[in-house]
Amino acid sequence: MSKRGNTCPTPPRDEVVRILVVKLRAVGDVILTTPVLRNLRLAYPGAAIDFLTEPPSAAILRTFPDVNEVVLFNRREVETAGPVKASKRGLELIRKIRERNYDLVLDLFGNPRTALVTRLSRAKWRVGFNWRGRKHAYNVVVPSRASQIHEVEFNLDALRWLGIPVVETRPQVVVTPEAEAEADAFFRQNNLQPGQVLAVNAAGGWATKRWPVSRFAEVARRVYGEFGMPTLVLWGPGELDLAERLLNRIGNAAVALPQTDLIGLAAVLKRCRLLLTNDSGPMHLAAAVGTPVTAIFGPTNPELQGPYGRGHYVVRNEELNCLGCNLTRCEHRSCMVGLATDKVFEVVRRALGERR
């Protein structure tokens, strides 16, 4: 990316002692931010690097070696509190950020709340994107290419605009030895062979992103019939009913993931041959630990939010002209209900055949 027009020199190494990276909301979004952390550590090896996020993503960051501390903002708790308590919690967060005396704050989320926190942090370098209104919270304003490039590259643009070298672009998730051991034990107990399991995730944050459960089951049965490969059904908080419906439709060729956290899920995914999934956090988690992904997309754009890296496949109902609409509600959901099982199975077969 060109730095033409950038008036901010690269923050000197000896002047950057404390750094805060801000990214709220989805687990997948946080995973796609990890290359920023790696490059910051390479550029500022002696600095403390903290990360402001929400509780669901904290586990990913707590095992990441380049993060010193995770600062939590519990959005749901604030939104369900009364106006007085919500204001108090907001002020507490701002006070906490100010007390840490950050030299460099990178707001990679850029909603009104994170822009305000960045503006009031008193950091010498306050970095954010040129979105209307919010851009005034920053003194280093980065031109946004959010609608043009993958989210990984979008995040890294903040570093490029500062002149910080981008050496690493691959998202990473660090799995603990304890999680590795638990995953090994689970595979042994269920007679699963590492590298010979199809993981399936039928969930997704939006209803419009979910391919029908019955079709996931049909693909899983056909994979078992042709490849002899059992299915591991994934589930997370609030998704157990969905997982049970999928298990019942697949039959004896499937086993459910045990209750675990994100790092435990990452350890299990490392041992799977392929993940078949909707656009979701587990999709990015699998890609980050090196497991090939076949992802089903409809309302979101895989060029911007798809599994990052090589060896992954995306399946869409290409006959439609409304793909990438970003609608969380849709009356017809043609991108999902109109996507044939045969089309998805052929892509899964191709992905499995490449690694036979």
C-alpha cells in the first residue's frame, strides 16, 4: 500500500513502551488480527502489547505469546445494565486505559465506542481508519480498504501506514500442551484416527449464513460411504440442540465434540482432515491451525472474510446476483436453501482427494 500523504513517521522503538490493539466482537475477527500482533512484536520487541476485546475471544489471546495482557470489555453486560451502570462501566474502562499510559493505540474495530476509548486514551499515536465521524478520534488516519481486500490485509494496513514492516501475514492460534493431550485422549477414546476425520460445523452467527442441517448430514454420510471417514460434529455455547439434530441425521458414523473452550477446539481441529463449515469462527480457527477448510458462503463475501491462506475451498450458489448482501435477515435465503448438496459434496470430494 502506498504511503503517499502519510505525515506520521514510524513511531521510534525507544518511544513505544506500551501498545494497545483494539478489536471487539467475533472470535474470527480477533483471529484475523493476530498477524498484527506478530509484526508489532518484531518491530517493538521490548514493548508491552495489550489487547482490548470481549470475553468470547479472550482464550485465543491468552495463549498468544505476543500478548502481555488481555483487557476485557463485556458488551453484553453493559447493554443489559441500566443507563447509570452502563455509563459507570464505560468510564471505568476509559480510566483503566488511561492509567496504563499507552504510547500507541491501534483501533482496528472502529465503532463509536472504540473510537472514543482511543481518543481518550491520551496515547501519543492513536491509529484508526478514515470512517466518517470516527476518524476525528485518531491522529494517524489510515485510508480504509475494507470493501476491497481481505480482513487480514485490512488490519495490516494500519501497520503499513505507520511504516512498520509486515513480515508475517498468517493468522495463528497457539494450542497449549494440555489441550493437545486432551485432544489426543478424545481421539483414542472414540477410535478416531488423526488425519482421517471430517469435522462439520453447521452453526453460524447469523441465521442467513447457515446451510440446512439435513444437507450437512447428507454430505457427511456420503463422505463416510466413499472415504470411510467418520464425522466430528462441532458445537459451541447455545448450539447443542443443533449438534444433536445433525448427529441424529448422520447416524453411527458421527461423534460429537466434547464440551471445550476455543483452544480445546483448536487442538481437535488440528487432528482433522477437513472442516466443512458455514462462515464462522471455527472456520478461521481451523485455517489458523493448518486444517483445510471447505466453507459455504452466501450473505458474506469470501474475498473479504473467507478462510485465509492456501488449500481452502469456498462453495456458493453462484447463480444468484445478491451474494455478499451482508443481510442478517432474509425472507427467502436462496443463497443457502438453493445450494445443492451435490455441489457441496463435489467440492468436499475434491478437497479430500487432494490429501489422500
